Amino acid sequence: MNLKEKYQNLADQAIDSSKLSKDPKDRLAAPARRLLKEEYVIDVHVHFFDIQCINKCYFVKRFLKDQYSRLVRGKGFAPTGIPDNSDMQENVYIEGWEEELLKELQVLDDPNKAELIGIRSPLRYLKAAKFLSMDKMELVYQDYIENYSIAKCLGLAPKNVLTTALMMDLQKGWGVDVKKNIRKRMDELKRLSKTRPILPFFFCDPRRADDKEDNLYELFHEAFCEGQSFFGVKIYPSLGYDPYDVRLWPIYQLCEEYNIPVLTHCGGVTITAELDRMSGYHGETAQKMVIKDAESDPDDKTTKKIDVKDRKDGGNKLNDPKRWQPVMKKFPGLRLNIAHFGGYETWDSDHRPDTDEDLLKRKGVIIDLMEKYEHVYADFSYNIVEDGFTRNLKATLLQNKRVRERTMFGSDYWMVMQEGDLYKQQMEFKGIIRDNDLINELFLTNPYRYLFGN
Ligand SMILES: [Zn+2]
């Protein structure tokens, strides 16, 4: 039996597909169902995971980047130091890190002390301090609705926004523990979807296909076939795998057949796995794919190696939208959102072509996928923070009808909050797009078509 058959069998045993419906609306809980009858907009890229779903390293990286050395490495403060990923895995879950970090941030009560340790943007630290006390997804959801709802930006009641709720799997990607285990996180999202109009997206990491505990296919079954109310699937290649990994094929097949939308990260590589965690089974013949840095031993015949310069380069290669070409060829009916539309480098006109060429080319690759396949979309999440990127997007939307029909708004709350005032940035995004038809397409009709079909 080859690997393709092996994983198909495992999936068939674990997943009772007779429980799946082809109509995405059958997967909606009551609040989302109700909202569809009102006036509303859609934010297709949102994260509600709380402080207990992540570890200290991830949090500091996201909120307090310029204090990374001081807070994570404990090597004295280096206010301008930009964190790399090298010590990510050292940071195993530490009980009570939230309280400890909160204490560290108390210095903000004293502006002189804040100045002393090089904190130049106290507002961001206050935001971080607030976030540190959110230990339930419900609280994170409320923060989003009260302060950053795109519905409010567009003149509707703040609560009238349908959002995704994207999970992330740091445990498999980094090998670290977090306080709320995977089932707790799934249960909590399920409960939240019973009271709020959210669409939970379940993360699929192919490396869980071989696990006895928290097995990929068993989790998928629980998410979609046991009344868990999950709606879509999240793929995050730079956490260490190839989207064409053969262990994901049974999942894609179900997603294609039952109209389960897939969202893949395709932007920057703030979050990557270590090089030796990056691997997988690639392609029809299911060769072992191994990522190696350029200096390592030459190929042996049984493996397919991707030479990379470093961890960042490895993450970028796995994130490359080209890796979705064979997936789409094999599963042409897949509903795919290529999130971040390649990333901000792709939309930066001040690019340095000599260094960023691959990232710039992503735009063409994604548009090509949109041209070829009926259900390929892209969201512009995170990139909305820069007026220049938005202007480039608008020019493309006006030039290319297909891109105009397939592009969606997404905020990337709360990942994007390190970039400044999200509410203001969203207002600016709306101001630049301006045209009412374009706004209607980005915030409603395109995401609706991606999520529910026509
Ligand atoms: Zn995101």
C-alpha cells in the first residue's frame, strides 16, 4: 500500500462523511444564521484566540516586538532589536507567564520608568496589558466588536459583522505547549459560535495524521461531523509543511465535495517552524520532502529537498502560492482563500526587486490561480495598514475584473494590532477604496460567494 492509500484509509476510518452537508449554511449556528437576514458585512480573516491559547514568546513577538530581547531572552533590553525566530522553541509553556508579564508592564503607570526602558509607544503597551488579562475567547470577541468592528467603520451596528474565527496550531508547528489544549480550544469556539455570529475555521496540520493522540482525521471528524459547528479549514504552511502534502489530500477532497472553504496563510513569515521541523510528503508519488539549508549534503534519491538559506527563507518557500498550483490542479473545485494576497511585500511599490523578487511575483501567481479556477479568492488582511498597499490594490481592482470579483476584506485582528490603530487604519482603507460598488464587493458579495457559493 502506498502512502496515498494509507492516509486515505486512515481518513475513511476516522471521518463519517455521511454526516456532512453540501450546503455550507447547514453548518451555521443560530447567531450567524440570524445575521444573514440583517444588514451586515463580512470580515473574512479574524483571530479570537486568547492568552491561554498561545505562549509568551508568540505574544511578545506580536505585541511588544521592540522589547523582545528584554522580555523573552532576558538579556537586558534592546529597544530596537528585531526578533528573529531562533529561540522560539526554547520557550516552553511557563505557568503564570501572563501575570508575570503584566507585572513587567506595570512600569507604564510611571511614565519616567517607561521612558527609562525605552518604551516609546505607551499606548501599544497598554493595549498589550489589557490583552494579557483576556483568558476567554469571548472577551477577545468583545474587544473586537467594541473597538475594531468593520461594521462600525461602515456605518452599521458594530455587532453586525460576520467573522471567521481562525485557529492556529503552535503546538505542532513549534512543539510548545499552551494552557488550553486543542480540544478545549475547539469546544470554546463551538460554544462561542452558539452565542456570536462567527465561523470557526479548524486548522489542519498534516503532521497530526500519524499521531495517536489528537489525530488530524479524528479531530476533523469531531469538528465537522459531530455537531461541532466548524465551518472552514485553515492551512498555515510556514509552520512547517507543504500544502500539497499527501496527508492533506483526504481533507481537500472532502472540502471540495462538501463546499468547506479553505483559508491558507500566504503572507509574511513572522511565524515559522525551525528548519528541521519543516518536512512532509510531497506529491503524487509521496516523496519525502525535506527542507535543508543550502550547505547540507546533496540529494539522495528517495527525498525531494528544498534548499533554503535560513529559517525565514524556508518559511517563504513553503508560503509560496506556487505550492498551491498542484493542489488546485488535483482539486479544481476547492474554495480557497489565499490570505494576505501574498503579503505586504507583494504590494509594496518601494520594493527592492533584487531581494524581494519572489515575493513580488506572488501577485501574478495568485491572479493566475484566480483566472484558472472558479473558487480561488484572496483576502487583503494585514496589508490594509499601509495606504500605499491599499492604493496598489485599488489600481489592480480597477484594472482586472477577475481580481475584483475575487478579492475580500480581512482585518487580521488581533495579529495586526502591533501595526498601530486598527480602527483608524480600517477607516483609511475604506476612504481609499471609496467607490461604493467596490466596497460592497470587498466587504460583502465576494466573501459571501467564497463562504456560501452563489
Ligand atoms: Zn491571520
